[in-house]
Amino acid sequence: MKTEVLRMLKEADGYISGQEICEKFDVSRTAVWKVIKQLEAEGYLIEAVRNKGYRLKTAGDILSRAELESSMKTEWAGRNVLYFDETTSTNTAAKMAAEEGAPHGTLAVADYQNMGKGRRGKMWTSPRGVGVWMSLMIRPELHPSSASMLTLVAAMAVSEGITKICGLETQIKWPNDIVAGGKKLCGILTEMSTELECINYVVTGIGINANMEEFPEEIREVATSILMQTGKTVKRSELIGAVMESYEKYYALFMESGNMAGLLEIYNSHLANVNRSVRVLAPGNEYVGTALGINEAGELLVKTEDGAVHQVISGEVSVRGIYGYV
């Protein structure tokens, strides 16, 4: 009920009468009053006027289960929300939920992670109150060999979601980063559970630097935030809702073919590496070439000086710019 009352307040053009809320949910005035008080305790500023009702004045950058649920405009992505003020890692939380039978599209969100996961076992810095730390659990009917492409789908969704909410144009650094101003704005980590040749579930962790004003010295040269790029704070619940909406759209297009065929043009148009010199760092093999874009399998095509085109598979491979991060 709290989620639905909050949604009504957000969508209302003016006041909503207490009687209208009572009739919608078949509850007493006292029950409505208690819900309003719960929302106020979470940080919402709600105006109550006799004979008019309730009006949401300000919401601020609040994260809660009710706030997140009321921000979703999707059919399935993020419709089942797990919210944590603090957790080890949203990927871990999402995987635990999957093992316990959570439905396709379950979204784990935390205000703070004390053991955030980065690629190849690295820690992901996840300070409280300023970032988007979330993991989406899905149960796709795909061969395990295709699962890595879901990282690319998520990257497209994050890029579009950021632009929708704050107008910031971003690029995708293959395979798992979103960049702005030549610096990292978001990292994506995909993990999965498989059985023989089928997928039990896939968990895609997304960490977006939203409202950071500064970063630790060791990552200051390569990291940025939406606030640092735009000069404005972003409401995290709205950003999460926008990313889920875009993810649902791109996932549907991806699942039509089970590969990137229907998404090639738009993905390559956002690729930061395209037509640029890159250094490919593979185990026991390092080389330089020009990134041409991705193919239908989500592999990065890199052309070397001898004219050969290499198909770079994500995993243990890193791709870096010649003169910097991108």
C-alpha cells in the first residue's frame, strides 16, 4: 500500500484527498495517516491541508523499496525489488535471491556496499548516499556462450537511461564501462549460474557514479560522476527506473535473435573505442590495432597494421586507449 500511495502522490497534479486513498485501498483514514507518517519518516515532505488532502512537496534523493517500486514503469525488469541500506554486494544478494527462487527481473539495490565487486576480482568503491549500486537477476533461455553479450545490453540501457534523466551523452567502452569526458562513469559485472548447456540465472551488477563530488586519489584520474559532468545532482530512483525501462526494451530486441544483430548499429554508434587505436591486453599476448566496432557475437573487431582483423572476446582481455583510459 505504501508504494501505491507514494505513486499516487508522485503522479497527482495537486492534492489527493484522504477519502480517495481510503476508497482505493478500502482502508480507514487512520491507516492512510499512518502511511503518510511512514513516508515522512523516510524523508518525503508531504503537505496536508484540511478539505483538500495530501500533496507531495519534495522527495529529495531518497532510496527505499517503496521509492524504487513507485519509480518503475516496466513490465518485469525491476518489478520485484530487494532494497538494502547496506549489504556486502548487490550481486551476492541477487544470486542468493535467485537460488531461493526469486523471479526473472528481480532487482537488488543498495545505498552502500561494503564489498562491492569489480571485474576480475577487483573491489568496487561504493560510498553511501551518492551512487547507484544495483544488480538485475534474469532467467534467459539462452546458451551459456551467449550470456556475455548481456553485459553489452546492460551498457546500452545505462547509457540511454543516463541521457533520459539528465541529458548527459555518454559512450560505451567495450565491454563493460560507461564513460563521459574520457573517464569512467559506470562499471558492469555479469555473473551466471549454469547447468550443462542451460542457464539457471544471470546477474548483471551495475555501479553508476551518480552524485560523487570527488574520488580517492588512486582512481581520481580515471573516474568521474554525473554530478561532476553536469554540475547537477541526479535523483537515483528515477535513474534506476529509466535504466530498467531501457534494459527491458533492449533485452527484448536481443532475445529476438539471441545475439547483437538487431543492436549492432546503435551499439557501435555509442562505442568510445570505434576507429581509435587500442591496446589489447590478453594473457601472453599484447598488441595494438584500430577498433572497428563489434560483430553479432559481441566481439570487438580490432584491425592490426598487417591488415588482419582480430575478434576480441571479453573475459580475461582488457582493451585500453593508447594515450589514456579510453
